[in-house]
Amino acid sequence: MRGSLGGSPGKKHVDWMKEINPIALVAVKVSTPSEVDMVVVGSYYAGAHIIHLDGSYGGTGAAPDIAKKNIAMPIEYAIPKVHSFLKDEGICDEMTLIASGGIRTVWDVAKSIALGADGVVIGTAELVALGCVRRTPGQVYRKVRAVKLAVLAKESVPE
């Protein structure tokens, strides 16, 4: 969803999801631009329940270099900024704050929780643990798909 969600396009998406399934929890995944707190409060007023912050150090290498290096702030800066903003607005208990992007170790998980996240997502580390070799985007996803299919079929993981 683009923008701060307070405007028409994002709120329409949230409203549409709630119309389809009124009891669904709505999660909004956002990058961490410098005004991430405004995006979060817009998401809250649009009706989102979960904010998923995606920091600048994540990814499997599929994004263009310009996007990987210049779009988002590190998750270590974004979590406390958003957490403080949610507390100041009095909505901290109404939103779930999930963090990802550069979280690879148990220490990163602990740090994210200590900074104010309610939970974390570890994406790249899981892919690598499944045998993903970070090459080109097509090769990465073909390997991951093959591993997932092998796990589902309870077969040995392909080389």
C-alpha cells in the first residue's frame, strides 16, 4: 500500500479487506523512510492492526542496488522511533509492531524486542538454512521453491 494509508488508496484497501473478512487482522508492511512514524499512524487510522517494519538490511539481494542502499533506515533506528510514537499517541497497546530487515541472529531478535518490537521476522537466515544460495533472483527463488516442495513431500532436499 502506498503512502501513509490515511489517504484514499490505502484506506480503501484496508476497508476492502475488512469487508471481505470483518474479523481478519490487517497487517501493513512498510519500509522505514524517515517519516515512518507518520506512515504508521496513517495505517492505524486506516484500520490496520499490525505494523510490519522492514528495515534496510534485509533481503535476498533481489532488489536493485539503488533500492537496497537508499530507501530505508536501519531497523535499529525505526523500531524505537515508531514505538515511541505509538506510546505518545496512546495506541501502543492497540497495534502489534513486527520488525524485519537485517535480523539474523538471536542477538538481533533480543535487541529488536528490547527496542520496542512485539515480534520479529527472520527471512534471509531461514532461506540460507534451507540451502538457498544467494545468486541471482531467479536462482534464489527456484532453489527455495525446490526446497519447500521437497519439505512438503518429505523428500530429500535437491542439490
